[in-house]
Amino acid sequence: MSTEIASIKITKVEASRIGEVDFDNIPFGKVFSDHMFTMDYSDGEWKNLEITPFKDLTFSPAISSLHYGQSIFEGMKAYRRGENIYTFRAKDNFDRLNKSAERMCMPSIPNKLVMDGLRELLKVDKDWIPDNESNSLYLRPFMFATDEYVGIRPSEKYKFIIFCCPVGSYYTEPLKVKIETHYTRAANGGVGEAKAAGNYASSLYPAKLANEQGYHQLLWTDSKEHKYIEESGTMNVMFVIDNVLITPPLTGTILPGITRKSVLEIAKDWGYKTEERQITVDEVITAAKNNTLQEAFGAGTAATIAQIEVIGHEGTNYDLPAVKDRELSNKLLTFLNRIKRGLEDDKWGWIEKI
């Protein structure tokens, strides 16, 4: 296998904006690093690989992604400890991006090509990676159709970009969630397992209604019966009931989360019993009532582990055990934060040092 790095043209900013950033008070997703990696797809190949200053894009009002939704993305992070830079399961993210691309009729990207672009971008913007335990550099790879054509067919041209945001915590408090029994995040045969932009757009209205009722997020249920739990907001969801870690199975309507997969592998390694199976709303509510629901949390890149403290269902709120007393999720959060910064033995080969 060739180890030659892809040819990437690098144009750096004349003056960095990093001095304008208060790294002790970073709003999530609103501050962007100096540079971005871009490339274009046309005539059956990826070309024009560049690292440029972060800047606005110029395009035609007729580009097909604006009209027909061919747009996918990923969420990942880079971490820093001293002079060392680390990424966590980045190749898994790009594998998932390609699966999303296949479902959305978009071109795949060779893993080596995109990893070379990511590495070079992180080297250029190294100083933007916060060097503390609570902050990181959020990475947003995404691809969208760029054909200037108002007609329903797969585009023949695409643009791929990675830009970066130094970030702090996504959630600043434990979550109050409501079980959604009317609206649907994804249906069988749809694009629920793809990280497609439209999935998130369709979730905004029901999430807005839940916010107005005092909840942070929703617990999504299946589209057919609203009987089975599927996801929590924009995260995978996990429950500890009678000392068993339970999460819904990947049946085509649920995003195959990288953090989800990591949590299951770590918990199994630690000797915890885990189950990937359908879990009903009734089972969760019954466990909450009889105090066998020991823990509930979301798992995702932005938050890593997002504790759930209240579950609302049919007008009743069920309080869960105090977050500070939760054994597994707190242990997982600490371990994941440490392994991502090279402070734990990485026997799984998840970490890449840049």
C-alpha cells in the first residue's frame, strides 16, 4: 500500500484570528478555525485538493443540493495534550460517511485521501485545538451536490469540505427528555441510518414543541407503532436496567453511532452485560416506576455521554437516579475522555496520533 501523501495545495491565512478567541468561554459551533480542507468531484474523480483560509462559498442558486437535499455530513473531534494531537476513530467516521453517500446516491471518497486531508488540516490549525480536558476541536466533514440543474436526478458534481470549531461542552446540564409518540425521526426503508442533512431538518419542529413544554430533547420511537425506543434527540440512547446496559439495535432507522459502538465495546471489556435489542416504552416507564432504571444517557460525538435525568411520557415526568450516583455512564465518560487524549491504553487501536 502506498504511503505517499495526497497532493494538497496549502494556502495559509495572512493573519490568524486565534487571538480573538476566549478559549475559556467557547460557544459550541460558532467559532471557526483559520483554515478548511476542500475538494471537488467531477468526471468520476476527486480533484482540486486544497487547504485554504476559512471563507464563504459562492455558488449558483440552482445547485441541486439546495433543491433536492443531496447533503451528508459527519461529526468528529481532535484532541490535544501538550504537543501531541489525537483523533478518535476517524476512519470509522469516514467509513460511515461513505455508507451515507451510497444511500444518498453520492460518490464515495477513498479513506486514505480524506485522512491525508484531515491530517494536514490539523497540522496547519494545530494551535486551535484546546489543550484541556473539557474542550476539543470539533471537525465537520460534509459533502453536497453542486450540479447547476433543477431536475430530480443524482448530481454529477459534488464538493467536500472539512472545517473545524474549537468547542466546549455541548450540554451544560442533565437532560429532560420527552417520549415522542406522534412525530417520527425515521421510517423503515428511509434514510435513518444515513447522516443526511434532511434527517435533522425534519426533527426541528417536534423538538421545538418539546422545548416549549420544558424538555431539552425527545426520545424518538418507531414510526409504525411508537412502541419502541429508537434514539435520543440527535444521539443514540442507552439504558441501564437491573445492571444490564441496553440499547436499541441497528435495524436501518437508527444512526450507527461511533460513540455507541465504543461504549458497547468498552462495557463488554469491563465485564458488563450488554444487550442490543428492542426496548419498549412500557419497559422503560415500568423500570422508572419500580426504580430498576438505574441510568439513562445519550451517546454521541458532540456530548460523548449526555445524562438523562427526567423522562416525560403522556403528561407525567419520571425522575431518574441522581447523576452523581451512576456507576457505568460516569465511568465511561471519564475513560472516553482520557483515551481520546492518549491517557489510557488504547488496545482497540482507536487513536491516531497526528
